[in-house]
Amino acid sequence: QVQLVESGGGLVQPGGSLRLSCAASGISFDRYHMGWYRQAPGKQRELVARITAGGVINYGDFVKGRFTISRDNAKNTVHLQMNSLKPEDTAVYYCMGYWVSTYWGQGTQVTVSS
């Protein structure tokens, strides 16, 4: 059974930081490209960051150097370090893994508010 389990979301003030983690099981993690997506109320799901099995990284245009994605193949985990958070970063953040198949986590809420 494949599982992607996100953690690390929560409430943070503008300018603050959060570190999201996604623990994967049931897949050959080192073969999977991993990504973080987000969806705000009334908006489409959008790419935040992705890292390929080979370590190539892409970010959404809105990231502008504030977020960093990383993966630990030994622990089957992908992280998203988010700094300088803004209210418009408020959304549910989803972990995704894709290779032969595509899998999604259940999401973790990130709320940026004073």
C-alpha cells in the first residue's frame, strides 16, 4: 500500500517559516520524482516545487527564492523549507510522487496570518 504522509503545517505569522515533510512508503522512493503542490480556496492546485529522482529542482514562479525542496532517499522523505511566508501562501499543501504511477498525500494546512 502506497502512502504519502505530510506533516509540519500550521499557523504562522507573516515573515515566519515552516518546514513541511512528506514520508513515503510502499514505493521505490529513489526512483520517484517528488513534488509539493498547493491549493487555496477557490483556486486551482499549483506547483510549489519538485525534485526529480536525479535531483533536478523546479519551483513555482511565486516562490522567488523563499522555499527550498530537498529529499532524503535513505529516509524516503521529501522536505519543503518555507521562509518569508506571506498571507497569500495560505493553502493546503500536498505531497506528490510520480514515476510509473502518481500518488498524492492527504494534504497539510498552512495558514499565514497575524
